[in-house]
Amino acid sequence: MRASLEYQNAIQGLKQEVLTLRVLIDDEMEQAFFDVGAILKLQVENALPRSEKKVDVRKSTRKKHIHLKDDVKYWVGKSKKTGNRYVSVYGGKDTGYKWGWVNDGHVFKKSRKQTTGDWISGIHFLEKAMARAQGMIESTIDEYLEEAVRKDA
């Protein structure tokens, strides 16, 4: 009888430790996701080349030309269904719609009357950025987990 009571007390103690650690990790991981977003943003900016083209902006639009590299943003969100956090890296208001064309490629037609076009291959900057950032992301998450465990001890 005594062995089963000790076993149940040990299980109850483990459950309490796991819940305490989970709360500590959740607090630490929120900041970790912001750091991961900053890492991804930096890697995407490094993977994007700066266009050397001079753009003739019409005076009527009064809009400054913005390069893809200068308009990278990130956001940390939380899923409503599962409650899991995620990081989203995206292009801004002026350049976001171009990301698919530049990353994956597109067909270029010189005029609307032209039935076929030339395939412009993408530069796959998102894949390159994710590959470069993978090690940094893992080490950042490990640091935050170690910090959470140290706070618990």
C-alpha cells in the first residue's frame, strides 16, 4: 500500500513540475518568437538582391519606389484553433504582392497581344533565407529553453 501511495505522490509531483515548467516556457517562448522573427527578417533581407534599375516614377503618383529588400516585415501570431504561436515574415504594403513572382518565377509577356512569353525563373530567396537561418533559430530556442529551466531551478 505504501509503495502505491509513493508512486501516486511521485506522479502528482511530476505533473505539477511539468505544469510549472510549461508556464515558464510559454513566457520565455513569446520573446523567443520575436527573436526568431528578427532573425528570419534579417536573413530574407540578406537573400534579396537590391535592384539596380532606376525607376521613373510619375509625378502624379508622388509615390517613392520601394525595393523588396527595404520592405520586409514580420509578425508573431497565435492560432485561434490550436493556440500555437507562429512567426510570419512577409512583404509590406507596397511590395508584398511581388514576393511570389520574385521567389517562384513568372511568365513575362511584352504585350497583351503576345500569346506566349518568356519564363523568368525565380531567385528562391525564401528557401535560401530559411536554410541560412535554421541553425540560428535552433540555438535561439535552445537558449530560451535553458533560461526557462534555470529560472525553475
